[in-house]
Amino acid sequence: MFDLRNFTRRKIMIRPAYQLRLAITFFVSIMVYSAILGVIIFYPLYQDMSMATTPEEQALISSVVLYLHKSFWPGLVLVALLAALQSILSSHRLVGPMYRFEKMVQELISGNYGLRIKIRKHDQFKEMEGYLNTLAENLEVAKTRDEQFYHDARIKIETIKAMLEAEGAEYPSDVKRLAQDLIFELDSRDRYRAR
């Protein structure tokens, strides 16, 4: 029996390739956006510095520019790193459930219909938990019904065979009734499957 409790998430990086690619995308995006912001901030200051007429004005503007450079660019890198980290943490609530869904679907494909899934309260795709559990339940019921049907059909066929093999079979009406019951059950099974 497969138990999904073995798949509790104990790590943040569930799908490292995807999560790292997402983090790099966030990091690069923040860097690009911040570079654009840097141009918007620093370009007018450089314009003002080139238009300054006195060395005191140039010194004042250049001290402002140097101060902004010292605080802006490290802040930019810090914000980009935090955005990348946030993307990994946020994707955990998305990738984790998908990982569990994958595992459950693999189990369903292999015929383990007794499996039920439970994802964490704040994870994404919480409604999929219900859908997959309902699917597993329906498959389990269908499997049980099929197993019972084939068990009953086998017993009826074996009874018919035994009646036919018995010397001086005295019960042709019983054989006919059992065969008719079996045909009726097969027909009803076909109608059920056609739904």
C-alpha cells in the first residue's frame, strides 16, 4: 500500500530546475527594471551636472550622485536577491501540490485506487485535491464492482459447466436461467460502461 505521508514536504526546493529558473527570471527582471529606474534617476542629475556653471554646483551634484550610487546599487542587488528568494518560497506552494498530484496520478495509473491525497491548507490548487480524491474513490468503487462482477460471473459459468458435465443433466431450465442471468449481467455491465 502506498502512503502519501511519505511525501510530506521537508524541503523548499521541490523542483529545483523550475524553481531556480523562476528565481533567476525574477532576479534578472528586477535588475533590468532597476537599471531603467537608475537611468531615470541618474540621467537628470548628470544633465544637471553638465549644465552646472560653477565648480561648487558640480561638486554638490556629484556628491548627491555618489551618495545615490552608494545606496542605490547595493539596494538594487538586495531587492533583486529578495525577489528571487520570494519567488522560490512562493513557488513552493505551487510546485509542492503539483508534485503530490504527479505522485497520485502515477499511483492511479499503476492501479492503486485506495490512495487519497491531502495537501496543505494554504497551498495552491486546493480544489484539485477534492477532484483527485473523488476520481480515486470512483475508480476504487468501479474496480470493486468489476471484481465482484467477474467473481459472480465465474461462479455462474462454473455452475453451468458443472451442470452440463453432470451425467444425465436433469436441469436444463436451471442451466438456461443461469445463462440468461449471466447474459443480462453482461448487458447491464456494457450499458454501465457506455455511460
